[in-house]
Amino acid sequence: MLNLVLFGPPGAGKGTQSVKLIEKFDLVHLSTGDIFRANIKGGTELGILAKSYIDKGQLVPDEVTIGMLASEVNSNPNAKGFIFDGFPRTQAQALALDNLLKEKASAITMMLALEVEEEELRKRLLLRGKESGRVDDQNPEVIQNRINVYNAETMPVKDYYMAQNKYKGINGIGQIEVIFNQLCQAIEGAAN
């Protein structure tokens, strides 16, 4: 089973590349944001619990997030693999994800990280904000805060996967197809 963590700061191109990877490798896309919204809309027990935290402006606890992910993994028993988007964001979440997959006799194959310098991220996010109307991508202060939070809180997850020899950094600057081909080479290299 091919299980990928697609990693990178806001604006690195994860959304663009995940669509292409899902199609090429026939993976199930698990986005924690999408899962939260679906559970909240569906009024599930976990969705109601998650909403109680979100409504207070708090982070949803790891055990609730893992519970939702476990439900999604269990509902796709014939999947060839998964691409995890927006998760894990902390080393504790990475460990919890490893434990969840271990119960399924599986594991994370690799973390693919799109590496992009901050100046380029700021340009991309401002452009995306103009084109998409996303308010969070139109304010330079909000953009910088999102990058800072990523660097402080999420970046340490890189060390977790590096220690397992599962981290692969890919230059996220260049043509979409060139970056995609580099991602595919990394995946195919890990599968062999």
C-alpha cells in the first residue's frame, strides 16, 4: 500500500500536486479540513465534538482528528493507498498516524515535501488571493503569520520522518509538470 504525506508550507503547491498524484497512483485523498467539514455537516458524533472546539477558536484535539481519519481509512478497505493532506501537523500526530496504520498492517511510505522559499510563498499566496478571492491569502500579515506557524509548529514533523528515512524534499519552484515528475520519481524510487 502506498501511503504518502504531502508536506509543505502554505502556497507550496500541495493542492495542485495532490490532484495529479491521486490520479496517477489511484490514491484516496484524506484532507483533514474536508473531513472536519463533512463530519460537522453530517452531524456525526465526532463532527459535533470537533465543532465545539472550532466554535471556540481552539484546535481540534489529536484524538478527535485521529478518530475521524480512522473512520475514513476504515471506509476505504480496498484503497491502493492514501495521500494525507494537512496531517500530521505535529510529531504527536505523526506518531498517532503511524499507530493507526500499524493496526491496518500498513505504514507511511514517505513524506514528500515541496520546498519553496518564503518570498516565493508570499508572492504565490497574494496572487492566489487575487484570483480566488480567498481573504486569508490577501493580507500580507495573515500570510506571514501562516508561514510563521508552519515554521514553528509543523516544520518539526520533517525531523520525525527524516529519522525514519522517509523524508524526500522536492524543489517546489518551477513548472508544475517538472515538479510532478520529480514527485513521481521519488515515489517510484521508494516503491522499488
